Amino acid sequence: MNGATVLVSAGEPSGDEHAAALVTALRRLVPNVAIEGVGGPKLAAAGAKLMARIEDLMVIGLVEVVRKLPTHLRLLRTVERRLARGDVRLIVLVDYPGFHLRVAEVARRAGVPVLYYIAPQLWAWGERRVARMARDVTRLAVILPFEEAFFSERGVAATFVGHPLLDREPLAGDRRAVKRALGLDPDRPLLGLFPGSRPQEAARLWPVFRDAASLIHRRRADAQFLVAATAGAHYPEPGAVRVIAGRPRECFAAADAALCKSGTGTLEAALADTPLVVAYRLHAASYLLARRLVRVPWIGLVNLVAGRQVAPELVQRAVTPTRLADAALPLLDVRTGERAAQLEGLAEVRRRLGGPGAASRAAELARGLLAA
């Protein structure tokens, strides 16, 4: 196995982080492995030679993805040419199904095994595509507890490896200490705003989150607010909302309650024991298409892992400042039944996610495929 070449691909910042962790773990198991791939700064720092960067791929929504098809097709041809050289022993694909399911097909045709780490959410919107995964993917490493049975029952060789968020070192100090570290008052309730990591997401959710914070401030003058800002997104007219960039984990740990875009951020809130309201907005045409495809009862991962609605959800036109404020206010009050019930549900989510070690277990699967 030493001297083997592995091609690793991640299509967005979260995937870049998870891919880097897997590569770091794989290098411990197979010290002389050569890593090439598609990713960002974290994958490059882990030792990968990049053939393309995630900035060329990032997109969200069923309509918006059409604009990226030429870029995807060019990169797919690049991957095909690279595999034709015959020295790649394994492809590792991390999330990002729109592009990576095509790469998996190319790899199968080239006779290269595929480890897919962090499954596409076919249980939500694409069950008919599971047969394609069963055909093209050698091993699937899933990070949500209900996914192993879903994929295995449909012919995909799937293994639950745990969630990579659990691999991180715990933050020092309690909620009050983290508030102080962020320059906030430890004695005042804090609402965190998490409109998403992608600029398109933030553009749709930031104005309504900001206006909800303004309504809450009128009803709770002692409340303070922050938004977890990300690169490339804009947060105009923040008013009383403190803009904190590059520290989302600390923002979750400091917040007493949160307004949160659906997705991985809801699990971040669960791990921080932060009650939340889940919200999501898409381009109108993308939403109409999504309504025809999605087959799950909730949009928030925190609710899907729990198997019931732990956190309230608001979608599309229901995402209004008034409805967000009404849902969030009881969560800021330590005396309410709403807060107590949600804290109990978040504890259940944490139990279901298991323990740390996702990247190491995924790397073990990769080593096994290299040795086969």
C-alpha cells in the first residue's frame, strides 16, 4: 500500500475540513500514501496536491447548480484523464453529490474503487438514485445513525462511522466564559444568528434573522445578539447584532438560543446544548422542485436524528421576523417548558450521534480498500 496514490475530492468548505481530517488519519495508517485531489486550504495543508479548488464548485439550489454544469464537466474530464494514467488506487469522495456521483461512475468505468465519506442525502430527495450508488460506490461511510440501515437495505455497502463534529477538541470554559471571550456580557441572554456558510444562504436568511432580532430586542431589552459571519457573505445594517467572523463554534457555545439554517449547523447547536429554531429559504423555483422531491418529514438534521420534532421549523414564506421571534423568545427564558423540552431532546440527539473517531474509522475503511 505504501506509495499508493489516492484521489480525494471535496466540493465545499465543510467537505474540505472533513476530507483533511480523513487524509491526516490515513497518512498515519499508510505513511507513504500520495494524495491528490479537489478541495480547499485544509485539504492542501493535509498534504494533498490540488488539481482544482472548491471555490470553482460551490453552489446551492437546484436552479443555481445548472450554472455550474460547464465547470463540473470540465473537471470531470480532468479526473478521467488523471485516472487514465492507471496509478490511482482509490478515490475518496466527500459529500457534494451533484458532482461526486458523476465522479463515482467515472471511477467504476476506470476500475478504481470508491470510498464515499458523508453520504448524499438520498433518503430525503433521491431514493431512486440509490441504485446508482450501489453500482458505482465500493464503500459508503455514513455519519448519521439512521443512514446505515437505509443504504444497506438498498444494496449499498454502508458503515456508520460517527459524526465528524465529535472529533473536535472541546472548547475551554462554560457558556459564560465563551461569552466573555467574544467580548459579550456573560450576564445577559444571547441569541445567536446562523444564516449559513454559503453567501446565497446568508443573503436569503440574514435580513429576516436581523429583523427578528430587532423584534426580540423590543420585547427583551436585556437580550444581546450575534451573527456568525462567514467569508464572502454580507450582513448589512446589523443594528444591535454583533458581527463575529470565523468563530462559528464559539458562537454556538456562547448562545443561549439560536436561529439556525437547516443542516449541519443544527447539529452544532445540539452539541453546544443550545436550543434553536430551524429555518430555510431557497430560490422560489428551487423550492418548487424540492417540494416534489423531498420525502422526509423535517428539514433540520437535529430533528431527523431524533426521529421527532425537537426544534421548531420554519420554511420558505413561513420564515418571517414575527414567527421567528415568537418561536425564539421562549428559548431564551430558562424558566419555560419549551426550553426544558428542547434541552431534553438535544441530549437525545447527542446520544444518538455516538462518540468521536469518524475520520479515523473512515480512514480504516480507506486502508482496507487499498489493501484489497
